[in-house]
Amino acid sequence: MSQTPEAAREGQQISREEVERQIAATIHEIKNRVVVFSGKGGVGKTTVAVNLAYALARSGKQVGLLDADITGPNVSRMVGSSHPFRGGGDKLIPLEVEGLKMVSIAGLLRPGQPVIWRGPLRAKALEQFLWGVDWGPLDFLVVDLPPGTGDEVLTITQRTFPQFAIVVTTPQEVSLIDSHRAANMAVRMEVPHIGIVENMSVLICPSCGAEIPVFGEGGGERQARELGLEFLGKIPIDLEVRKGGDEGRPIVLHGKDTPVAQAFFRLASRVEAILEEGGEDAAASPTGKSG
């Protein structure tokens, strides 16, 4: 396990009771926990998570971003950080990039090194990103989950007690089939608030500004209505988003006046408003739910 936060403890052993205590202490310091789901890969889930986190940070909040995709970590690249993590006492210190605290297993791996671990080992690593990292007090922790409904999604949802689950889909029918499964998982996990974001809703023509529905129209909004979930808005396709993701330049930081960046800012405002309206009902308690 030398590739995980446990390396920061230099081989020291920690009991299960201590793990539970430290995870509970970490969650207690985080006011709002938001997990970002997708039923399948390729729908822009990480792009949504990264830009949502930065949009929240730009509103003056203390925000952390946890890359929970152990086998396909891309958050570091998208925020423009290739630095390794450093220890602080017996814990790792999150990287701070443009005012955002970020942790990803990519910061503990050599470039191109695969993570060939079975489910229990991946689950253990995710737990260590909670008890083995000094997140400090946060207004929001945004968790970028791996696609699908597998072990890591189950582990991090059980351990962080999120108040909000965001399901990212495109309008395409195949994507909607999978996002339906992801939304139902969030329902089964009793997440208090669940919303759907329709990503890649239209392509904005770079020449004339026309909106082209490449993947169909209105699928995410229709699905939210059918499932009785919050519809959190549409995010258009913009070539600058793709370039920014490759270059580590999130669109909300480096193109904040563009229509797509404004869509992310509206998403962040909507998430904040729903959580504020929910009050105590939105605050899932680590002591009130089973792990």
C-alpha cells in the first residue's frame, strides 16, 4: 500500500476503531458533501465535478475535490497539477490549486503507472483519502466518483454521507439508460438530494454561435421529471472546455464569461440554494446512517 495515504504513516498500524473515529472526525469538519455520479464513462462527469468545485470556490467557499476514480484518475490533469502530495505529521496535505484543495491517487503514482487492484484494496484506499488526509474545515467536498455503480461508488457514498448526488448524463438515449441506474443507486443509498445535469446538451458553433443538438434534445430534463428528481440545468459543448481539460485550465477560471462557464456557475448556485433550503433535512449524519 505504499501508493496510498498509508505511506504517510511510514508503516504504522491503525486499528479499525481508529479508522472509524478519524473518518467521522473528517466528515464532521465538512459542512456539505456532494458526490458526482455517472452511469457510464464519456459523459463529462469529471469536467462537471472540476468546474463545479471551482465555481463553488469562486463564490468564496472553502472547497475540496476528491478524485475517487482509483483506476482512472484524471482530476489532477484537469486542474493542471502534476505535483506529488506531501506529508504533514501523520497525514497527507491536499494540493491547493487556484484556491481549491485536491486529492487524487494520480499524485502518488508515476506517469502511466496502472492501478491493478481488486475492489477491497480500492475501497481501502478511498477510506484512507478520508482518514489519512488533512482536509481541514470545508464548506464543500465535491467527490468525482468513477462511472457506474461498483465498489468505489458504494464505498465513498457510504463513508461520506453525502447530502447531494449529481448524476451527469448526455441527452443521448444510451446515456440516459445508464444514468437511470446511477440515479436509482443514489435513491437506494438514501442521499437526501439527487439532481440530474444534462451535459453536452448542444454544440455551440464556434463560427456562428448556432446551437446544434448533436446528442438529441431534452433527455436529461425529461428523465429528471420522470424520476421526480431535481433538474440542475444544461451544459453546452464548447471546444474550449475540451482544450482546457487537456491543458489543466478549467473553463470557469479561464473563460468565465463564456456560456458554458456561466452554466457551471448557475449549477453551483443551484446546488447551494437547494442545500440551504434543505436545512437540517439535507444534512445526512454519520451517526444516523449505517456504513
